[in-house]
Amino acid sequence: MSLNTSLFQNPLYKLGKKLMFAGLFRSGLLRIFRRRQRDTVLVLIYHDVLPPGFPERNPLFGMTVSTTEFEWQLRYVRKHYNPITFQQFADWFTKGENLPPFPVLITFDDGHANNSGFALPILLKLNVPAVCFVVSGNLGKHSLTWFEDAYYRLMFSSATEWRMRSGETLPLLTEEQRSAACGRFFVLCRGMKEAEQATELKSLREQLQLDTAIEFPDRFRFLSSEEMRSLHQNGVEIGAHTITHPILSTLPDDAARNEIVGSKAQLEEASGVPVRAFAYPFGAAGLDFTARERELARQSGFLFAFAGEGGSVDRRKDAFNLPRTGVGKMTRPQFAATITGTTDCLKTLFRREA
């Protein structure tokens, strides 16, 4: 048999997965998987950190962690790993300098103001350094990126359906249907060039009007230049995450180059410090970025470029395709299983058995 989407959505499958993670967490077996990370660097991706109460099931908040869980996660990381600075990472990767065992590098993508307002106090409290990859074109703005705009309309518009330009129509009657439509929109855009994406988004906006002001302001306000400089002064390395957060692989050559080179220049001017690292938006190698983008990042003067897929970094990796592990909505046992690599190992096993 093959593993398919219906299996992953099955309530019994979800319950079984939850019980499995809880059992592994309580048993201490996760230590076996964690040992494999002793001499590699685990790089974690966070996005937004907000006080409890945000709509966790909404796709717009799928990579948002509550302040309560963020502090618990960092305490777990400090207990089982050794947080390192970006400079330590760079010296290890490029010069072979020693690191403590089980090193971990904490990163944030997008550069929302909640990274400063809610995440930074916890980072400082627990003495954990980090890297923040910032969308330079949104500095100081209270706005949604292009795909968040689509997601917001799909989730909150009063419309009851969305008709794609291909003629396919998706119902928007339940929260589950709206969430599924968000996923469909992104998959659709991944298969389109930039101009086609813009046309599809224009059509969606015309169909899905918004009747009220944007809610959850702390989720959609970006760092100001002053907040970004404050992050750097408090031990957070500033990295680039393009100008507009596009799917880089879908752009023409000049546009892709400008997104990468331009973001570095804008952030260096706004922060007053060198920007040495880059993170590809969305981050799936071969889909969201290709060899072209890796070479553009190299030519732009970055030391490293990070992907969004799991795994730990060893010094044999391509410096412009470094793996990271994403953290989003998950239970505490699932968090532990994810960062120790247990989840990836089990997925590989299930694929082999399928």
C-alpha cells in the first residue's frame, strides 16, 4: 500500500501518532536518536512567537509558537543541547573550530516585530543567541506578504467559494475547507511563473473581499529598523530573507538576483552591520530554490544560505544549501521527537515499508 493524504488526516492515525510521541518522550528512547547529533549542528527555524490565544488551527498561525511553549522549548533545548552563536557556527564550518557537544543554532524567518517584543525577552532570560532572517522590503510595515494576503482572504472572507482561473472551484464553508484551500493556493503558485502568480492572486482578491480590518496585529507587524538594530545589540545575528518573500525558483533571472542581492544591501544599510547569512523563502530545495539561487547567494557575498528542510549540518554540507528543522504547532513530545531527528527517522522507515 502507499501512504497518502487520507491516511495522514485519519483521526485514528493522528491519535496513534500522538500516543507514539508521548511514549517515546516518557521512555527516554529519544536519547538514542539525539546521540547522532553530538558532532553536527542542529539548526531550528522559528517564525512567530505570540502570547497564548491566537487561532492555532489557522494556517496563518501554523508556524506560530506561544510564549509559554517557546520558553518550555528553549529550556528543553538548553537541558539537552548547547546553543551557539552564529559566529561560533561560522568559525566551526569554515575553520574547523571546536564546538560544544550537541550544538544548536536558533533561527527566525520573516522578521516580524514579535521576534523583538515576545521572543527576545525569553532568549535573553535563558541566554540563548539566535539569527533573524528578515524580509527587507517590509521593514517597519504592518502588512501581509503576498501569500499571507491570500491565506487571510481564504480564511476570513465572507465568500463561500473560490474559483481558480483554471475553472476549478473550492468550497469555503468550513474551517477545514478554508485551510485546504490555502494549501491548494500555495501548490498552485509553486507551479506558476511570477506573472501567472500575480494574475491568480489578483483574481482571488477580487473574489474574496475583506469586510473588516486585519486582526492579530502582533502577527503581521514587521520589525522597524530600530528594533532590528536592538536585536543585533542583544546578540541576534541579522540575516536576509529576500525583499518580498517570493518563490525564488519561479522568478526571472534578474528578479531573483535583485531579491537576493537587494535584500542584503537594504538590511546592511538599515542595520549598519554586515549581513552574512541568507535563508531561502519556503526553503524546499529543487522546488522553492535551485542551483541558480544557490549560485546567486554565493555571488552576493553571503557566507551561508539556509534551506527549510530537516536534518543537521555537518561540515561536508554545501554552505549554500544548509538544512534546518522547522518548529510550529506541535505537542511537547512531538517537539522533542522532531528536534532529535526521531520524526525524520520514522518517516524514512515508513516510506521503506510502504
